[in-house]
Amino acid sequence: MMATFSAAAIQSGFVDIAEDFHISVQRASYLTSLFIVVLGAAPLFWRPLGQTYGRRPIFLISLIGSLINAVQFVLFFFLGLETRHVPGQATLGKSGYFTFRRIDPTPIRPVDFIAPLGLITRCNVVIAAVSYSTAFLWGSVTTTFEIPQIFPETYGFNNQQVGLQYIGIILGTLIGEFAGGFFSDQWMWRRQRRGRKTEPEYRLWLSYFGYLLVICGVVVFFVQIAKSGTEWNITPIIGAAIAAVGNQIVTTIMITYAVDCYPSESAAIGVFITFIRQTLGFIGPFWIPEMLQNTGYYASCGIITASLVAVSIIPTMILQARGHKWRE
């Protein structure tokens, strides 16, 4: 949370930043775009270090530099155990609280820093990553970036008023997180209790609800902005919240599916999916404002819907049909 605070904190002030530096609001938004791409690439650097020296010391290092995280640093130092384990070696156990040593004697090679990108050859992981990343682009990045660009110009909002609009997205994300995890597990357990084999592809049925919610939410967001004129109402924020629910459901389903396909590569899968997601999220703010300006809100809704159908829904259908063969 604190890692992205600097990026999120300035979103409400894009207009002021643009005025101070005599640039467009869109160019001011690139400050946050930079955070997005760094968050996508950074795990490629940290993963080999965590594999070699343990996840605990790397996590403790990441907590240094923030007053709030300093409290977490102290607590985790005394209460957090090392979770990295090399097969064939004894676990550190409680002795690892005050000792820091190399866990994996295998030398770090340059190729280890890009090893997760090798998952590009796994169709199950690639389709899950791209389908989810597209939903993330429209259901999360688009709404969070367009609110500080559209609302001050359309409704004359100040920084505080813009910041309050994110309450809807926060609530939607929380609802989607709990709903996605709960119903996903119930969905799989229900099939297992009936004595039927729970293939990972069975979980994908729930992803369609997420995709549809993203489409519905984004359409409501832009259509209601177009209809509102210069008078603000809460309906666009309700749309953004609905899109956030859908995005979080897709997040849970697709990442869990990819890990279910290759459990032994769960860490690499997390890094790979994060890289794809953040890369698409980084690119979006460079062209989405132009799309909205040149085609209008209504036509943009059609483009967004078509892209989600073509890049998310249809590939997920193919994944359901062929995924079990690709895993073999």
C-alpha cells in the first residue's frame, strides 16, 4: 500500500501539476504511469535475490524507508518466519529470526532475472495473463486515470473532490476481492464434494461474470459522464465501482487458474502476470485520452466492449476448451 501511495496521492492533483509545469493534464498523468511500469519490472529483479537469500530479508529491506512500514519492520523481524525452502535442506525454523544467511547455494545467473518471462511459451499462463491484463486496463487503470482528467474539467472539481471519487473504486475492489475468493473456492469445493474431478478450467466459468461486470461498469461510467453535462451525480462512480468489482473477480480467478496449472512455478507465474498487467497498464494512459477525445464516450464504449470480447472473453473460452491439453 505504501509503495503505491506516492503515485496515488498525486492523481487528484493532475490539473494543478499541469498548470505548474505548463503541460497538459495527460502528460502530468505520466508521473503515475512511471510507477506502473516500475512495479511491473521490479519483481524480475527481486525474485532471484529472494530465491537465493530468502524472502524474509528481502521483505525486511523493502520495509525500510517508511515510518508506517517501520512498525511493520519491527513486528515482522520478531514474528515473521522465513518461507523460502530448498528441497533437501532443513528449514531455518525459529533460529532464522536473528540469523541471515544464504539459503540457496546455487549461484545467481544473469538469466535468472528474466527466467519468469520464459512462461511466454505456456499458453495457459499467457492467455490468462493477457485476458486478465485487458480487464485490468479497462476496469482499473482507465477509470482511475480518467477521473482526475475529466472531473475537474467537466464539473470544476478541486483536488479534494476528485479524491473522494475514489471511494467507489475502493469499495468495489474490496467487494470484488472477497466475492472472487469466496465464490471461486465454493465453486470448486462444490464440484469436489460431488465426487467429480476439479480441473483448473472449471474455475474459469466464474471469470465471465467478472468480464461482464467490467464491461457494464465502464459503459455506465462513460455514458453517465456524457449524459450528466456539467452537473455531477454519483452514477459514474457507481459504474467505476462495478468495473472494480469485475476486475478484482477476474484477478482472483485468472491468477489462481494459472497457478493451478503449474503449482511448482507459482512464484514465476506471479512475476510474469504482474509484468504483463503493468505493461498494458503503463501503455494505456498514452492513448486512451486521445481515443475518448477523438471518438467520444459512446463510441469508446463500443471499442472497450469489443476489445474485452476479443482479447479476454473469447480467449478464455478457448482456454476452457483446450487448456487441459496444453498442460499435458
